[in-house]
Amino acid sequence: MKVGYRRVSGKLPLTDNEAGARGTWLEKRRGLIASLEERGHTFSYLTDPTPNSQEAGYAKASNYDCDLLMLEFGGNNLMFNKKAWEETFAIIKQHKGKIVFLNDDPDLPFLWKELPNEDWSRWTIAANAVNTDAVRKRLNVPTAAKVIDIPFHAVLRQREFADGINTTAVYYGRPNGRSKVLAPFLSSGIVTIAGKQEEWGNEIVVPAPEQKNRSEFYRQWRACLAIYDGKHADTGWRTGRAYHALLAGIPVAAPRGNRGLAWAFPADYPNELAQLLRMDKNQREELHAQQVIAATGDIETAYIALGL
């Protein structure tokens, strides 16, 4: 099958040498494409590549002909991304077959209202979450569209256990919607923040790595603390930082309440996280091995649902 692949907004990074600390969805895109190519499918790229990708030989297709149109989530603020979205809408209107919308961020749904006459029955929303009914409700998915669970992490390589040189747990990201839960962990001194200093006020912050270096970064820490907001909890969204850390080789702790992270070490309070951090190397290695097994995703079922 020929897949027409478009990122709804922004340039398309496709190489292992891309810039950017977050927001590029680099590893999962590359893993997904490679996985589907192994199944015999071909790709036609319908988005301008990044400079690095262009230099590597990738180019935007000269026409939009394809059997399946695959749209990747992206910035959905029309004030900043108007031109890109207009092109996305034009491609959708030209395409006559099935459409898949890949969504790995519940804060970036498709702009459904911009296509008032669309036949949503030809759409499948492939979301990285276990509660598809909640995904439909939270993302306001049109009734006629199908919603499926797709565990994107299943296309990525699992690395061996790492005995981090830093004895704290790392929280990587923004404080948005998570400040109240994070506060006691930060005051306990057992969590290090990685991110942008301007987002964290007076907190001490470790600079976030380039996305291509993220795996090696996680391996420096004893564990990862994955905090999620209400939207992630409600939908059972597989919070990215938890899976990135697990795949990098370190165990993960998270508060109870998100079915997508049911495999994580339960840590509603600092004293629970401290239990993990006090484990010796062998105990943490065994915990990591158990989490890897428990977090395994069935992407084959998703592929079958998508006709791939």
C-alpha cells in the first residue's frame, strides 16, 4: 500500500540527526515508518522536510496520490499555522480514500470544525491511549470516525538496564497542569527537573537534551518520575516521558490513576518514590525488567484495524 504521510503543521523531520529538544516526535515517527516499510508498504511524503532531512535525500512528493492518507498530529493554532493547515485541508479534500489521524498528544486534536462537510466515516483516529471512549469524548472526535488504541512505543528499540550515576529521579518537561502534584516531590530533594529554566521560575533546572540524545540523557538517572495531567489520566494516555525513560533503560515511577501507566512503580508521595531510589542496582534492574514486560504494547492489533 502507498501511504501518503503528512504532518498537519510544521516541517517533517525524518533523519537521526534532527535538532530540537521536544515537539518533533522524531523516534516514534521513524520507528513507525520503518515498521510499516518492513510490512511492505511504501511512503510518499506530503510535507516539506527539515533542512537535515532534505540534505539526506528526502523530498516532498510532487503529487498527493496515495492509497491511504496518514496525518500526523501537530500544532493546531491557526494563528501560527494557518498556511500549513490550509494545505492539509486541501490534501484531505483531494484524497478520496481512507484517512488515519495519528495522535500522540491529547492537547493537539484535529481541527474537526474546519471541515464541516467532511465524511468522517472514512477516518480512523489512532491515539496512544487505552481508553478510546474517553479519547473520543475529550478530543471531540466526530461520531462517524473510528477511534483505536495504538501503542507507538512498540515500534521502538528497548535498551538494556542503566545504573544511573545520579541518585535522584528525573522529571523531564513542563510544570503545566502538574505543579500541585510535583510540589512535594521537588521540596523533598529527590527529584531533578529537566527542561527550560524560564518555565520553572526559581527551581533549579537541568537543560533538556536534544531529542536525538534523550535516551542517553535518561540513562544518567536512577529513575524517572512521570507526572501527568487530568486529561492523560482520564484517557489512559501513555505519557511519553514514562515510555521514553523505560525504553532508555531506567525504571519509572508515577502516581496511581492513569491506566496507560499501570505498569509504573506507584508513587503518589515522595516517600514512595524514595523506596525505589533506595533499591540497590539488582533490585532496580529487576524492577525495570518487570516493567518492560508489563508495558509491552500490541501494535499488531492496531495495524490490522488500520488495514496495514
